[in-house]
Amino acid sequence: MSQAPTIPHVVGVLGGGRMGAGIAHAFLTKGANVIVVERDHEAAAGAQDRVADAVTKSAARGTLNESHEQAMSRFSTSTDYASFIHCGLVVEAVPEDYHLKVKALKAVEEHLSADAFLASNTSSLSVTGLASELRRPAHFVGLHFFNPVPASTLIEVVLAKETSPELAAAAKNWTEALGKTAVVVNDAPGFASSRLGVAIALEAMRMVEEGVASAEDIDAAMVLGYKHPTGPLKTTDIVGLDVRLGIAEYLHSTLGDRFAPPQILRDKVARGELGRKTGKGFFEWSA
């Protein structure tokens, strides 16, 4: 009889923004003790509010197996990396900038126990490259969660060259315990999901730029014709045009001109039209 999948007893998340809070919520609602570390007290308070709100919504949907108070009693925030000392796993969820992630991961690693694992939620950066900056690369893996985390059923498990077989197996186990499905990929630019998703989105942007069709009709073609739950342009708005631009620039530098960001994307980012978070991207968003 196979053993039921489990998650670490204590899980840390570095960064409590939309993605970090979603990751914290995922582990919290499956019984883990979770701590989010943020850069300052204001950011930590924001993370507290986001996680509490997500737990409230889970309770309203009937997907929480305990009271809101019981779940939140296992959650805490901090501004001190030393708070990660008892974690079996820490997931980094800081902005998609290589040097920022390296600095953050190295700082976290200094405070982990010898048997703890470290993961990055990067959506495109080289996991092998990040691992090479660490003292224990065998204990490092990519865990690419998708936005919004509560609704998504996928985690992309990205194996660096030195990721240990033990950690690779554990990552699949954690994914199953969270009620999600693991797609395991070897480290490559953009992995599988970002590489394919960005390729479709960039072509959709070029079609808008060339006047082929409206953003609404391009998205409708993919939703109705290919059964995508959300069209590539609306997905870009949800992810953030600035985030998509950063990923496209990285893929352009590593994989060539087929990932060159179209001018319409650069122009929108320059104007501050970043998608849902600013109220306007390829679509208008209400507050």
C-alpha cells in the first residue's frame, strides 16, 4: 500500500506578493505551518492580509477543512531571514530578476538547516544557473506555481542539473499533496509552460499590432476554437505586461529572434499599461 503524499511540517515563502501569498495559502490549507518573510513591516502586513483573504475565500467555497482561525493560527510573517530556521522547505517568490533572486536565495540558504530544501518560483530563469550560485545545489529545485495559485491545478517541477533524485521525488510528492499535478521538465529557457505560453502571446500581440483582429476576437478564437480557459492576451493582462516583457527579453537573448518582444508590448509597458494591476493592458479592468 503506497503512502499518502505529504508536505513539509513547516514551509517558508520569501515574498508575500500575489504569487507568494498564493503559495503560502496552498501549503497552509493543506495543514502546514507557514511563514512568509518580507522586506519590511508594511510588506509583511500586506502579505498577512492577502493570505487571510485567500483563506476566507476558501472557507466560503467550502474547501477549507478547518475554521479560518485554526488555519491562520499556523501562519506568521517576519522580516528576518532567520525565521526560516525550522523550515523543511522554503519557496522563493521575489520578482523575476536573476540578480535579485540570486541575492535572495543565497541569503535564505544561510539560515536553513542541513536537511532543508530550497525552491524558486521562477517562471523562466535558469534553475541550473541559480543553483550554481548556492552552496548546496543538490537541495535546490524549481517549483513554478501558476497564477492564481488556488485555482490552478498545475505545478511545473524544474530540475536543475544537480537537483538530487530525492528532491525530485519529494517535489512531485508535495505537488500531489497540494491537490495539483506535476509536470516535470529539465531546466531549459522558459521551461515548457512559459516558453509555449509566451510564444502564443507574442504572436497574438503581433496580430493586434498588424490589425489582423481585435484583442477580444483573438482571445475568443483561442478560447472557443482551442478550448483555452483564457485567451493569450487576457492571460498577459493577468500575469502583467511587464512580467511578460521580462520573460520575452530573456527568451530572446537565449533562444533567438522568434521571442523578440513586439513594439506594442514595449510601448504599453512604457506607458504603464501593465494589465489588471494597473487597470489597463490589452483590456480595460475595473478596480
